[in-house]
Amino acid sequence: MTKFKTVSKLAAVAITAGMLFGCSHADLKSAIADAQSTADAAAADAADALSAANSAQSTATNAQSTADAAQRDADAAYSLASDANDCCEANTDRLDRMFKKSMQK
Amino acid sequence: MKLVLQPVVAALSVSLLMFSSTPVFAQTYALPPEGTDVIGSVDYVYAKHEDTLADIARDSGLGYEEIVRSNPDIDPWLPGEGVKVVLPTQYVLPQAPREGIVVNVSEMRLYYYPKPAQGELPQVVTYPISVGRVDWATPLGLTKIVSKRKDPTWRPPDSILAEHAADGNPLPRVVPPGPDNPLGKFALNLSIPGYLIHGTNKPAGVGMQVTHGCIRMYPESIEALFLSVDVGVKVRLVDQPYKVGWLGDALYLEVHAALSQNADTKKLSKTPVVKAIIGATKVREASIEWARLASIIERADGMPVTISLSSSEGPADIEETQDFEDAQELVLLKP
């Protein structure tokens, strides 16, 4: 963007100088045309960069969303596994107590 | 855990009927001389697909709780094909006269010191037992066998009749001999009225705290004891959740979990253990690994563990102890 501004300023100065001094010199006209071309190219580059940045922002947002969803799934799976483990331990305890009870007279 | 084969143990151990296709009737060892208190050695067996720890326990002359506590990472009901199962067949003898029968309630194990015949070496025979459950604690003290009964009839006392009636499972006043008789085929009456050493019709329950205060044994164990013991033999009923004893220059500690009725104390107090260790080291010098004491008491797996370093051989012996990793961080103190 700084480059674009600088080139734009130079082009503006060249055009102004051309207007002020009558643009009679061919080299000056050519330089002004080059500066204009460079400014246009820089403007196009800036637009492309902005587009790419927006696209990247969108991708990052999507990735964040996907990661959040994955974290929620992992939390849910952990909770299920934890419940299953508690249930398994409770069953083992129940089995052990039943066994001991059955061994009483 | 690393298996330690102590030459002294190997010399003393006379295991008569180990690992046959039929259950072990008894673990029989040569009685060590006074000053040596450890018998047997830890062993292993590989489980078959159809085994449970209860099966392996019976085949090895062990009780249910003993084998479960020695194998905390193994599912008691599905050990799995080829799984290595620890057999805790090493014992510190209880602190009691080496005569007659000694029953250590916390350990759920009976020691029998038969009188040797002329020319025979003295032996000690040990069996797993069941003891009284909560509110039906097995009594402690010195008693004796007053009678022996084969194919006993069971006459449940009023207290047991009332308990069963309250549970909706009334008992008959008289249970004749047979498969439904909880006394099994043999009974030894103690001089404490109502208390017996007897067999069972539920052998899987041996090694647990499940009786009404009687001492229950595997059918094959009570038969062997019944045939060997005489009326009048002294029976000492003791409660020693920890035992300290010597084997060579090494001092061993064996800790058992507190019984259910004592569980309100949660953990075994360390003070009597420390006192017992200090008492043992008064008669023989040893460097005690005090730093390990808490973890041994916490584990309470019933297996004897060396808690001393040999005074004659020094720290090099550490590599031969059971818990080398623990020994890396020892604090060595002289008592």
C-alpha cells in the first residue's frame, strides 16, 4: 500500500508537472505513462492481496469452527467413556459383592 | 516384580503336592529353626482361557482374597489365556508359639505345626481359610480342639436362624450331612462354644470374610487337617495384619488389609509396625529401608517384602531384592 501511495504521488506530481510545463517533452510523457501503469498494477496487486486475506480469514474462521466442533465431539466422547468406565467399575463391584454374598452360609 | 529365589528358602521349602492336576491339599514346609521366620517362595502360573483367579487359588492352596490382592491388575473372572498370575506362596510365620494350630484372622490363613514322629524333621503346614464377616467376627484367644466330627449335622444357632428368617431365607433347625450342609464333610469343634473349624459346600468362598465366625476350609484342606490333628490340640486365634520376620540377614515385612469390621480405621497404623521392626532389629542388626514402609502398608498385598539391607553384604544386594526400583530412593537409617 505504501508503494502504491508513493507511485500514485509520483504520477500525480508528473502529471501536474506535465500540465504545468506543457508536456512537450516525450520522455516525460513516457515516464508519466509508466508511472500510471505501475500504479494500476499496484492497485490490482493490493486488491488481490485483500481478496486473499479475506479468503484466508474465512478459511481460518471455518477451521476454528471445525476445531470447536471436534472439541465438543471429543468432550462428549470422553464423557461417554467416563460414564462407561464408571458403569464397568460399578458392575465389577456389584459382581464382587454378589459373589461374596453368595458364599455366605 | 522380580522373583527372588533365596537359596535358604529353597533348602527349607518342601512343597509336597504343588501343581498337580488335583487341588493342592496343603502347602507343607520344613519348619525353619528359631530365628528364621519366612517359609516358601513367591511363584507364578500362566492362566488358561477357562480359568478364574478363584480356580487358580484353589489349585494352588490359596484363598480368593490372597490371589486377588497379589494380582491387582488382573480381572478375577477373566484373567485371560497365558496371563502370568502371581502365587503369593511365601509367608512370615505369625508371632505365636510354633505348636498346634495358629489361625491368623487378618491373613485368613491357618498354620498347623504337627508333632514330628520319631526321626522326622518338624514341619509346618498352612491352609487358606474363611473367617467371620462384619458383626460375626471370629473370636481371638487360646482354645483347643475338643471333638472331631465326620459328616457333621449342622444345627444353626438361634442368631443365624433369625438372620436367615429376616432375609426371607429361613433355615431348617437341623441340616443333615450332604451337599447342602455348609459344614462340609468334616468339622473340628473348638472349646469356644459354637465355633468350629470345618469344610464347606461353597469352596469358592474360602479366603474371604464370609462366615458367622467359624473357620472354613477347602474340602480337601479340612480332610487333610482332620486326619492329622488330634483332639486336645491347642488352637491360637490371633489377629496379626502385619508380620515381621527374618530370613538369613534379611528382615521381611508382610502386611494384610484390615478386615471389614476394622475398616473404620481405614489404614493400618504405622506405629505398631515400626515398633515391631525396631523390636526385631534389637536382636539382629539391620539397616531398615524406612522410606518404603508407607508404600508397603498402603499396598497391603499380603506378600512378604524385604525391608532391610544386608549388613554383611551391603548395598550390592539391592539388585536382588524384589523392588529394585523402589530401592533407588531409599533413605537408609539405623534403628
